[in-house]
Amino acid sequence: MKWPFARREDRVQKPRKDTRYEREILQNVEEHGCHITLVFDPDGNDPSYAYSAGFPKTVGQPDLIVFGLPNEVMQFMINETLDQCREGLQLKDWTRIEGLLEGHHCIARAVTPHHIVRDYFNSAMWLRDRLGGEMNEAIQIVWPGSVNGLFPWDSGCADEVRACQPALYEGGTVQ
């Protein structure tokens, strides 16, 4: 008797091949320790940002995201943080990070779980899935204003500094 529906084994999808971009992510993680994705709003309504994929594999720490600076600066900040992690820096909420911006330190903030979404971390989430895990933590590198050194949560911080850095962490309100 022929069944009018497909057998289960006939319905199971075969694994697809990685795309060229996915192979590039894997290669960058293997060769450099991470892959950096730059994202921008073509309409200019939202701040640009950069995020890493590969920190968990390379240094056993969460991937990073940074907003609102020129692409080269954000890439440098991620790569420099990776180098510092290789030398022992432990990324936790409120960790002070030196050497990312001339004359100022930055602060690592733990991204809340409801902000760990594909809109912000697509390539990082793909990589974690590809490697058999789930992305359940990330760190936002928050930078201060260059004039007064105030962070977005500080009273008196410039509105432009706040607008460039959406708070993906708890306690993003002004103190």
C-alpha cells in the first residue's frame, strides 16, 4: 500500500552548504580570532554599530557590540578588546577597559537577554548555532563623551552621546 504522505525520513532537510559570507565568518574567526560586522542605517536615522562573532570560541568570553563611532574606531575597539582578553582581561558588567579611546576609558556593560536578537547580533548568533551553542550573553562597550568624559548614564552627559549609544544593558537611565 502506498501512503498518501511522505515518510518522515523523506521530509528531513539535508544540511545546506555554508554561504560565502558564512565561510568568511569562519575563516576570520580562525585566522584573526573574531569576525566584525559593521551595520549602518542607510537613511541615517539610527546610529551605526559594529559587533563581533567569535569571542566565545577564541577567548571564552561574550561577543561585543559598540555603537555610534566611525567604523575604523569601532573595529579597533573590538580588536583591541580581543587582544586584551587574550592577555587576561575578563569582560564582566561594569569592567573598565583602557586603551580603546585616547584619553578616556570605556565601560563594558552586560547586554540584557531580550536585546540579544538577530537585529543586533545576526552573525554572532549564526556562529554560536553553527558551533553547537546558543548565544545567551553579550557585552556592550560604552564610551564617554570626549569633552567631559561623562557616560550616557551620568547626569550632564551630552544628548548626542546618549543618542549614539542605545542602552542594551540594565540601568541605562540617567543617574
